[in-house]
Amino acid sequence: MNHVLSDRINNLAVSQTLAMAALARELKAQGKDIISLSLGEPDFNTPDFIKEAAKKAIDDNWSAYPPVDGYVDLKEAICHKFKRDNNLTYAPSQIVVSTGAKQSLYNVAQVMLNDGDEVILPAPYWVSYFEIVKLSGGIPVEVPTSVESNFKMTAEQLEAAITPKTKMMWFSSPCNPSGSIYSKIELEALVEVLKKHPQIYVVSDEIYEHINYTDSYCSIGSISGMENRTITVNGVAKAFAMTGWRIGYIGAPEFIAKACTKIQGQVTSGANSIAQRATLAAVSAEPSAIQYMVDAFRNRKEIVYNLLSEIPGFKVNQPEGAFYFFPDVSEYFGKTIKGKEINNANDFAMFLLAEANVATVTGDAFGNPNCIRLSYATSEELLREAIKRIKEALA
Ligand code: PMP
Ligand code: GLU
């Protein structure tokens, strides 16, 4: 029936992260002992103070349509958060609250891109950037990086990727999937290049901002000259263990925020009212309220780093944030193990699923065909068991 569907949907790839998570769930339901390291989703519960705010919102009857761009007090709290954590100065008229950071990104693509506009994506990039850009008529331009450069794009690489058609650059820091964080100095080098090309806007996806194992963080929008050409994307899913609540937000030049509100007004009428009230409690809290989760992620990161480094043929970088490892496993390509030929990262991920009962995601989905992604947002016990199984299957 594909001929009945639009070219737009026929040309869209399925989200590989969600697809692998669904496959793992299906195999589990069939009774297989699968450990899923596929989905980037904290294994913590939403903190009680946020749940209380949501319960109170229900009792207080926050049940009518919210303003399309978000409640005013929530937008004010987000402005305060941007100032407190990121040294970014936004007015409430520059904030738009949406149904997850995913929708925030989709809105931005829809309102910024015309057919043929190029969008630079340092690779590896988060899986949905590529398809959201494509779906909006844009052309993703991948800039490859490798484990050797800690998966970071240099100023020279950025310069070389720019053409007269370049409209935007999208990146995440901390990066999903590599865990790399661009330092202030590294961002300033990129900004020097961007200054020569004032037509380029930047999407800075900072959803993992708080899951940071370094002692500093820099938002590109806080660097002089970038305030009027950066769209800062953030959300509560990762830091506050609120993936299911579906709230993300942007801070952007006012004309872009207005355009995002316009599209949202035709598509969703705004984000869920109760989840917005819960988000108000989350963003108003000091980051120390979630330090226990960050500490747990850091502890697991150390354990997983040491265990993965012991597996022959795994090249691993030291992540600085988020909760992913993105090992280069290309040494296995061209080999046959347990009768299964492994020629690429897809084969490798499927081998691990079949032979180790461990679900991961192929690096292809993130623009790097040499790697696979593992999420360590799961218990230490399961992580140890999963990596033991991987090691044994490959031995
Ligand atoms: N950006 C990145 C880098 C992500 O990993 C995710 C994953 N959820 C999102 C955006 C989307 O977040 P949300 O769940 O708020 O839609
Ligand atoms: N962002 C998470 C991930 O990368 C959740 C899945 C998704 O939204 O695609 O695994």
C-alpha cells in the first residue's frame, strides 16, 4: 500500500533507537532474556517533588487549553534557568514549550528550512536530526569525526563543509551518542568560522546539559555574536527522568519563537497542561536536586569504560557527559563469528542481539558506520552482565 502513502513518509527512515527498543521488548515478551542497552532513557523515577506538582495541578484543575507557547510562569522560570545555568539572556517572548525536545527540533526545522537548504550535522549526531531535516526539505550535510578526535568537529572541518546553501548547523553537547562535550575554547573556534558566515543559524541541543562529568559547561548562544543566531533546545526528559512527560523547550530569536508558536498552533495547540506544571517545578529546582542521578551515571560510566576497554577490538572514548558509549567496532568487520558474517555495524548489533541477548543500536543511525551505541542508563548489575555476555559472544 506504499503507493497510497506520501513520498514524504515513504522516504522517512524509522527511528532506529525506538525500533531497536521495540524489538528488544518483543523478544523479551517471547520469553528471551534480553538486556536492552538500546534506549536512552534514565532508569530512575521522576523525583517526588515533580510528581507532587503534577498531582496538585490535577487537583487545582489545570485542565483547559494552555497558551500555545506555554504558560507564562513556566516561560519565566525557563528564562531564569537559562540565565542561572547557561548565562543566556532570553525574554519569555523568546521561549516556546513543546511536546518533547523532539517536537522543538521539528518545529525549528519546519519554520527555518526551505527545499535544498543545507544543514551541517557533525557526525555522529542524534538519530532524529537527519530525518527531521530531510522531512523539512533540508539537505543534511554530515561532517565525519572519529573516536581519535573524541568525535568532535574542528573549526577547519566546519569551514570546509560550508557552502552558499548552508542555512544551519545542528549539534548536541553533551553529544548523543558520543558523550563528548565541546569546551568553551572549542566552541569559540567554531564561532570564529561562523562569524564569517552570518547567514548560518545554530541549533544547540543541550538536553544532556546536567549529565556532565566535567566541571564546566558552555552554551554556544552565550558566546558573543551568537545570541541572535542560536536556537537553544532543552527539555526535562533526561535530567529529571521525565521521558514520558513529553516536555521540551527552546530559547530563540523572537521571530523564530513566534514562527514555532504559529506552527504549533496548527498542529498540537500546545503541550500538555499537567506536564507543563510539573516542568515548572523541575526547571525551578537547583541542579543539585538531581545530583544523585548524575553521580550514579558517572559511577556506571567508569565501570562500563573499564569493562568495554577490556574487550579486544573495541575502541572506546572517555565520555564527558550523557549516558552513552559509542565504541568503534570496525576491527570485527570482515570476520565470521559463530557462523555469522559481520560486515558492518548493523551486522554487529544484530550479532549481539542474537548471540549475547544484548540490544544496542547501530552507529549507522547516528552517521558513523564503524560504531555501535550502548546506553548505560540501566543498573550496574545489568550493565556488568550485558558486557560479560558481549565479551563471551565475541571471544
Ligand atoms: N535531543 C537529543 C540529543 C536526545 O537524545 C533526545 C532523546 N530523547 C531528544 C533530543 C528528544 O528529547 P525528548 O524526549 O524531550 O523529545
Ligand atoms: N533520545 C533517546 C535515544 O536516543 C530516546 C529515543 C528517541 O527519542 O529516539 O535513545
